[in-house]
Amino acid sequence: MRPSASEPVPSVALYWDFENLHASLCEARQEGAYSKQDNRFRVQEPLIDIQAVVDLAASFGPIAINRAYCNWQYFSRYRDALLQSGVELIQMFPPGGSAKNGADIKLCLDAVEDMGRFAHIGTLIIVSGDSDFMPLSQKVKAAGRTLMGVGTRQNTNRHWAKSCHEFRYYDNLVQDPDVPGTPPAQSLQSDAAKDIFRRATRLLAANQGDAWVSQSALWQMIKRLDSTFDPKEHGFANFMAMLQDFESLVEVRQDASELMVRLR
């Protein structure tokens, strides 16, 4: 439910496990390109599209916290992009040459503290594919806040992705929308989309006792069934485009305030 005009829009807190995302992009280019110790401890080539992630966060509300955790001595080439996006940099010093920098622990502690201090934060976005953040998801849900994760498809732990209210693959955020997939791949993707669409519609109709369900409620049900679901992965620009393509599957009617859908 969206807040009324008189109600303040809940804020967004964006937390970056920066090295995790950067390392994932390095490894996607070439296996072992980052994990070797001699590669980690050198100045890194900028690979992350920071603005794409910030734009995603801004679409959920005003960004109140935009904080990135990393050993910044090796990531100086990101300087301009980070400054332009207003990212607060948290310096992490690893305790040893081969040790983790502890960014995930510090990030979790800060996120829990921020939820306690700032009631206006409605959505927390964690940029990482690391399963270490699963306990944080339980805390966020218990606090009644919304949790979104962002990570690369190849290196995101599936249990972490499923533990979020919603998960977006970084790959899709920076993908060129004008480049279509191959027809066979799109056909298989469309079948998968139809399957979850049917399940969500049937469940929602059964819960409501009415075959007609609202478009917004249907979308929320789909995301509860699969937090990683994204219409773009199935060949559609957005949820409305997917709905229009399923005209053989559903009937659609316009009510006074919302689009209503039912299975044929």
C-alpha cells in the first residue's frame, strides 16, 4: 500500500558490501581474476555501475543512508562515481594479509542500529550475494521493515536471495533492454513466468474467495512466492508488458481504481 499524500514516504537505507560485488564482477570476467591474493591487493579497475544501483534504491523512496564498506586503498578509481552518488565510505582494515575485512559484520551491526534509531527507514537494501547476511534478514523482517538484496547472478547465494522480500540481480540492472534474448530461450522463460503467474493468481483468488484479483496484489503475491522474480528475465519490459502478453491466459477488466485480473 502506498502512503497517502499527507503521509511521509518511508526512507531507504542502502548498504554496500562493496568488495563482494566488485569481486563477483571480476570473477565473472575470468575465474580466479580476483581470488588470487596478489590480485586482491592492488589498485582495482572500476567495474561497478554505481548509479544503476542508486537509481534502483531511489525508486523505493528517498535515500537516507548510502553507505559502502571496503578497504578503499585499492578502490581509488571509483572515487568520482562514489562522490557523485553521495556514498559514505566506511574504511575496513583487514587484520591479516589473507583475512576477510569484516565488512559484513560491521554492515550488519550498523543496519540493526540504524533500524532502532530511525523509524522513518522503511526499506533496507543490501548490495551483496553473501549468505552471511541471512541472520540480518531475520532481524529486518522482525522489525517490520522491507529487505531487498542486490547481487550478481553467478555469485549470489540462493538461500540469501530467497530470504529477502525482494532480490534484484545486478546483471539485470545494467543489461541493455534493447538486446532481446534468443526465441527458444524466451519461450522457455515465458513458460516459467506463466507457471508462477498461475500459481499466484490461484492462491490469491482462493485467499480472497473471489476469482478477480487486483494487479498490485497479484504482483505482491508473485514476489512472495519468488523474491528473485523479474519480468525482464522472462523477456518482458515490466509486469504490465507481461500481463498484456498473457491475454490467452487471463481476462482483464478496469475497475474504478485498479486493473483486475482472473484466469480464463
